[in-house]
Amino acid sequence: SLPAKLINGGIAGLIGVTCVFPIDLAKTRLQNQQNGQRMYTSMSDCLIKTIRSEGYFGMYRGAAVNLTLVTPEKAIKLAANDFFRHHLSKDGKKLTLMREMLAGCGAGTCQVIVTTPMEMLKIQLQDAGRIAAQKKLMAAQAQVSSSSAVGAAEPVMETRTTATQITRELLRSKGIAGLYKGLGATLLRDVPFSIVYFPLFANLNKLGQKDPNVKAPFYVSFLSGCVAGSTAAVAVNPCDVIKTRLQSLQRGVNEDTYSGILDCTKKIWQKEGPMAFLKGAYCRALVIAPLFGIAQVVYFIGIAEFLLDMLPKHRA
């Protein structure tokens, strides 16, 4: 049933995000830093420096908005894919690869309604620590170079903002369109991702089914979700880099600003080289693999069906 699909998708998203959010934070910070202003050399370096400067919970900055909106996002994505697959199948016959890709395309298009504002708010909170650390470093360097000057430089203090404050400011200054900045880039990432992910998962999962009418074992669904998720994540990583850059409202010292997808692509290619489009690719693969592996296990086990079945018994 549709309610069960939505509940399953939501539970899967909550579990997955809680497990992998620190890696997602590292991905955002690695993708946003530009040549000449690099604060981190790798994922581990980013996480270590984040813990030292912001504490353990610094790795979960932006997690609240992610956990709040990931439930409808994952629910829409998984339920929409099932919906399109059902309506594209003819008399219960096996879907062709093209129809599987079309169903994935529909799922990816539907989810951006929630994904775009969620990513927009999450990125601001995740990247705030990097920008603050960069400003502190620049201030320290300036203080050393001007040590002969009278008086000491004022320390740079980070002003922490919340998702609610950012939302209010965007709605006040730009209206609802402010929350949907980077919509085109989000579509450019999520539609191809779903086109690759869902058919690949479905076909890998079928390999573990002894009988077409019996579900594959949970570990097959988990591994299929991991492999399909990481493959699709790396495939669309260039689009994810562009989306992250476009949705960042705050910039570090001497970092470029972008007017759109083409301008962003051109500047990254010219100033940072083609390899810049793979920034954070391994982090994204590490995030997406367990996230979708867990999501598919929860979704296919059908925790929601169990909970919904228990309600009448409990009332009785």
C-alpha cells in the first residue's frame, strides 16, 4: 500500500542519514574548497579538523534539516519509482531496460520538490565551519605579518545560524524561489542518478532471487543497493559538484561566484581542471552506498507493513 511505502521510505532515510552524515559533511566541504584556499586534504583530514575545531557534534551540522526532510524525500523517491514501474509494466510482464530507466527518471524528477530546499539549507550549515576556519586562518596570518603594529587583532568569531533563520531570510528577500536555488543542477544530478540506480538495483537484486515470486534475501538487497548506489553516485558526481557550488550562499576568501550551470562548469574547468569535478566522489560513494543499501533492506523487508498490521491487533 502507498502508506506502507511512504513509511518504509521514511524509516530507511532516517536510519541511513544518521549513519553516514559526517561523511556527507566532509563531501560538501571538499567540493566547495577551491584551489589556493584549501583547508582539507582528504576526508579523514576534514573530519579530524572538524572535531578539533567544532567538537564531535560539529560533524552533524545540518543533520537536523536533513533528518526532517529526508523522510518525505526518500518516501517520494522510492514510492514514485514503484508507481511508475507499475504503470509502465504491461500485463505484469517484465519491464524493458528503457522502461526501467523511464521509471527512474520519473522518480528523480518527483523527489526534487523536497531535495532542492533540503540540500540548499543543509549545504549552508555544513559549509559554515569551513568558511569560519578559513577566516580564522587568514586573520592569524595577517596578525603574524603585522606583529609590529600597535595592538592585537580582534579574534574572528563564527556567528552560528540555524536552518530556520536561513529559511526566513531567503523567503523575505527572494520568496519561495530562494529555497529552490540550484533546482536545474539538482535535476541534472538526481534524474541521471535515478536512471542509473533503479534499473541497476532491480537487475542486481533479481540475481539473488531463487524464485521470481519470492523476495531476495535481505543481504542481497543490501549489497545490490550499495553497488547500485555507489556506481550511480560516482557517475553523477560532476553534477553534484556543480550543484553544491551553486547552492552555497557564503564564499570563502577569494573564492569564485557563479551565475549558472554553464558559468560554474566553465570556471571550474578553466581554474581547477577536469579532476575538480571528481572532488568528494569517494565520500559520496561512501555516503550513498550504505544509505541506499539500508534503504532497500528496510523498504523490501517491509517494516511499515508489520507496524500497520499490529495496529488493529493492538486496538483489539
